[in-house]
Amino acid sequence: MENFQIEVNGDGIALVTFDVPGRSMNTLTASVIREIGELAETIKSDAAIKGAVITSGKTTGFCAGADLGELGDTEGFGADLKAAFDTGFALNKAFRALETGGKPVAAAINGLAMGGGLEFTLACHYRVVADNPKIQLSLPEAKVGLLPGGGGTQRLTRLVGVMAAAPYLLEGKSMKPAEALGLKVVHEVVPADQVVEAAKTWVKTKGDPVAPWDRKDFKIPGGGPYSVSGSQVFIMGNAMLRKQTYGNYPAQLNIMKAVYEGLQVPFDAAIRIETRYFLKTLMSPQAKGMIRTLFLSLQELGKGSGRPAGVPHYDVKKVAVLGAGMMGAGIAYVQAMAGIETVLIDQTQEAADKGKGYAEGLVKKAVSRGKMTAEKGEAVLALIHPTADYAEVKGSDLVIEAVFENREVKAGVTKLAEAQLADTAVFGSNTSTLPITGLAKASVRPASFIGIHFFSPVDKMGLVELIMGEQTSQEALAKSIDYVLKIEKTPIVVNDSRGFYTSRCFGTFVQEGMELLSDGYAPTIIDNVGRATGMPRGPLEMHDDVALDLSYKIAQQTKKDLGDKYEERPFTAIIEKMVEGEGRYGRKNGKGFYDYPEKGPKTLWPGLADLAPVRIAEVDKAGIEEIRVRLLYRQAVEAARCFEEGVITDPREADVGAILGWGFAPWTGGPVSLIDGIGAARFVEACDALAQKHGARFAPPQLLRDMAAKGETFYGRFGVKEKAAA
Ligand code: NAD
């Protein structure tokens, strides 16, 4: 075999080492799946083998599960359903053969076991895991829109009961060895160098080759679906699932179905049920989009796939952050966590110290919760030097400017910092709205001037949007990507435009919420349907979060900049009255569309009814669908415009940026995957209808019409391969 080495000693115990050649980590490739079947057959039929211990030959872990690259490629898959079932069932069949071969098999888990990797161990009769809290045992399939298809839905539930298994199956929650022992998912936790020995001892002394569910007296912990307690779990579970997913995620629903149906039949039938639901889920557009965006593309961008070649790696060791406000303070913290020496500058020493205080607070919390050692905490804080003196910028490899959103203030600090910089250093502005090309006018080295746009809160948000000004060099871009990767965030690269890519598209969600409000829809309907689209919150709630006065100021500025081209909308007056007349700035001052009392949940502001009278207080199913489509398509059509204008050029960046940057409904795989899934022709048709009814903001750009005529997709037309060829 290519992936497994078998060594049988005098004691008759086969030590099986799982080691996929040429890869740093074991995954369940097609060849591995085939060989697990062969392995089961060898163990069963070789008279010299009394039992087996399976361990990994990799230092990186036991097995990371399915090869999502292989799995995600479902083009043409499913045309022949019988063949698809056989392919999908191969893993279950191989695991089951191992489990029912009549000889005891123990798993010696010496590192992480995820997805199919954990399922492999669950098909063994005994599990020993190394005592290392860093080891993760999990079934993370649901996170990328999939269903554990190697027996996980059936074995985990039969081991721990439906209720206890739910968070691991439905949310992909991972367990550490101690937790797994407590749940009885594993049998022993021993020091890392003793896993194989302990597993062997079990095989030799107790070795029982029958899984619990193959015994006559087997009972599902907590009861099966038809028991009194078991049925309760499903009734509650269905309601909770609906509340959390709004029916947008087929994976979670199919997991529930596979468990419900599978627990009522013998194990061999149960795994066939699981495979059917696995395939149904795998072939859904949601799984396709989620695997591509949330796994494959995220991984590629996380390795800097958009980085211009030919520029040597730039190791950023010292960074000056200008402005120690909300953003600057957060940026200083993530930099220090990545080991970067940080000069944190503000107008006064006091303001700079206050900025460092943010990191101090986070470190204190982490240390008190045991998530960070006191030494590490001290080392992190020692890297942040708060000051009001620009002389300290000297020696910085990079500057991040995060002062007030004001051209003059930004120009002033650009000059002060640049006076201290070496020629090789990069200057990045964290502006959220001001075009980079314009800001670069204050710079004497515009080729090294770039937009480095963070998201708030900086320590939690994984995306950084890099914005190329007209003169920004490829070298500055490459260096900025190296920096973003060093602070462990995901970069996307966009070209200069009002609102760049993320703010521009996100803004349309909030604006469409306002359009709905001025159309007379009840605010509760708008936000409820908004959440049901899969967005993290409704558009009015999100508007409160980003601040109404900010959106008001941006509108004023845009009006000034665009002059006659600015289109006044009915909702502008509502915001104007709320901000200017009522001092309602959003969540930050406790007054927006909602009132935010100190204690208790937010409530709708009663005064809103006077500014935006409710004319539509009830909607039927078709009405809900119309709102849903308006909120989602409005964002997607804006993303398409960004492609047409060259603001964004890579579908992967558009999709990853949307989900990570503004929480675009993850089940879609992103706005571009959404359009590709619907098909350009159907999407254009729908947008034309929306444009006729609601206005030109829905009008599809020419690019989409061209794509519709040619039957193209974004991933086909702008895909990575095409880019390389061009
Ligand atoms: P903030 O008001 O919290 O902080 C700005 C800081 O800059 C203040 O501490 C201020 O004292 C300091 N400052 C002003 N003039 C200065 C000068 N001449 N020298 C040194 N320091 C000076 O604002 P913020 O929310 O942190 O935003 C900062 C920048 O980041 C803005 O450009 C904003 O558009 C952008 N941004 C904000 C967000 C967000 O969610 N708040 C997100 C992305 C980008």
C-alpha cells in the first residue's frame, strides 16, 4: 500500500502507520479511501494478525479529513446517481469493514483528527489520544456546508447521545482530549510518547472486536427518536435550528434528518442513509459555494496568492501607527501579538497612553482567563511604545495612518511621518472612505502609498482590504501583503473607488433597508427578513451599529463631490431629521432606529413611526421573498459593478472579502458565487424586473449582460487560471 505501512511483530499485533506520501498532513484522498478497504481486508484475512493499532506517521497530526479540493470538484458529479452513491459510500463501506472484521482495532491518535480523520478513529474499537490540549478532535464539515459522511452522524450520536453530539455535528465544535475523555468519545488520554503502547496493551489484554452498536443490548444514550426524552431533543432541536439558520443551510437540516432516520434502523442501513444525505448536501449550490470560499479560497488568500511575484519577502519588524483611537489601538494590539515592535502615536502622550490601554485591557483579560501566560502578556505590551513624538517613527518598515477621517489632518501626519522614513518603507492609510489617489497627493513617495483598510473590532475581524492608488507600486503591494499575513489576517486587493469594495457593497445593504423603510414597510419586517437572508443582522440594526451620523456625513460629502450626479433619495430626509433634529447617532449614543437601554434588549424607537409612517404592516410569503431578493441582489449587483469598473478583479477576493468583511450571507459562498449559482441570465432578468419596479440601482451592468449572452460565470471569466494566462 502507498499510504499505510503494516508492521506485524511476534505478538501478532499489526502496527499500521498512516502516512500519505508527499504531503505534510494526512487527508482522505481517493487512494487512501481505497486502501482503508484493503487494510480492513488484510487485518481480517491474515491469520498472523490478531489485532491492529493505527497511528499516524506525520508530526502534524493523525488526519485532517477529506481532501476538500477533490471533494469540492462536483462538476458533472451526480449525473449517474448509482455511481455517485457508490463513490460516496466507499468511505463508509471501508470503515464498516474495519469495524466488523472480527479483530480488535485501536486508534493511537497522536495529533489532530478532523472530519473523516476523526470518523476513521470512531470506526476503530478503541481510541487512545495524546495528552496535549492543542490536539483538536472535530467534525467541522457543517462549517463549510457539508455533512460528516464517514459514519460521524451515526457513530457520535450512538456514543454520546443526540443532545451531546449536536454542537459537534451542527456547529463543528471541536473537543480537546480531556473533553473527549469526559464525553467517552475516547477511552484513554496518555502522554504523547505512550499512545501506541497504550493502544497495543488494550488490543493484547482486552481487545474486543465488537462495536457497542453491534451488540444486541445496545441502547442509544438519552434514548432514540421514539423514546420520550429522545423525541424532545428533536422537537427542540428543529426549532433551534430554524431560529439559527432560517432554513438557509441544507447541511444542518440534512444532518438532523440523517440522525433522526439513522437512529431508527440497524447500523448498516444507517450509514446508507447518511451517505444519501451526504451526497444531497454535497451537490447543493450552498456546499459548493461554501467549500470554495470558506475553505479553498480562504486558504489560498491566506498564503498570499495575490502577491506580485519577484519582490523579495519583506519582514516587517517595526511599524508606526498614527492615531491611537479605536482603530489605531486595535491595530497596535494585533501587531504586538504578532511580535511587531509598535510605535503608537497620538496628539498627546495621554491620548497615546490611552490607546495602549486597549491592549492592556485585552491582555489582562486573556491572562485572567488562562488564555495567555503573564510572561507572554508582558512581552506583548512591552512591544507597544505610546508617544506623541514623530521622531520615534524612524526605523519603521511601515506606517499605518489611523487619524481622523479628514483629508487635511491625514495630509499633515503623512508629511510628519514621511520625514522620518527610509526609502524602502511603506505608508498605509486606514481610511474607510477617502480615495487613496487623493490622499497620496500629500505624499512625496506616492509609489509607496497604499490603502490598508482594517475592520472593527480589529482583533476579531480577519480581513484587510488593500487599496491600490493610481501610483501605488507592485512592490508596495507585495510588502503590504507580507505585513497582513504576518498579523495573521486575510488580504484582498482592490482598486481605488468611492467606498472601495467592501464599504461600497455593504452600504447598499444598509441603503436598501432605508429604501424599504421609505416604501412604508414596518421596521420589524425589514430587520427580521434581513436576518433571515443570512446577514448577521437586519439593515436597520446594522445601520445603528455603524452609526447614523457617519452615514449622514458620508452622504453629505458624496453629495458635495458628485454635484448634479448625486441622486437624492426619499430616505435622506429621514436620516437628516434623525441625526440633526433628534441627535440620534445610532448604537454609540444609545439612540438610533432603536433605543438601547442600559439594561435589557433594544426596543424600536417610537418616534420613527412619525418620520417613516408604516403602510405595510404585514407581508405574505411572496412579499417576504421580494424583500429578501432586494436585500441580497442589491449587494450582488454592486459587486458585479465593482468587477465591471475594475475595482475588484478576482472572484475569490470578492467572495471572501464579502463574507469576512461585512458578513454577507455565508450560505451563498459570497455575492459572486450567488450570481454564478443563479446563472447570469436569470440574475439579469431578475435585476431588470427589480429595476423597473424600484429604480436604476438594480440595473445590471453591461458586463452581466455580456456574461448572460455568453453563458459565462464570474469564476469562469475572471478565474485564477484565466488571469494567469492573460
Ligand atoms: P478615532 O476618532 O477613534 O481615532 C482617531 C485618533 O486619531 C484619535 O485618537 C485622535 O486623537 C488621533 N489624531 C487626530 N489627529 C492626529 C494627529 N494629527 N496626530 C496623531 N493623532 C491624531 O477614529 P477611528 O474610528 O479609530 O478611525 C481612524 C481611521 O480609521 C479613520 O480614517 C477611519 O475612517 C478609519 N476606519 C475606521 C473604522 C471604524 O469602524 N471606526 C473602520 C475602518 C477604518
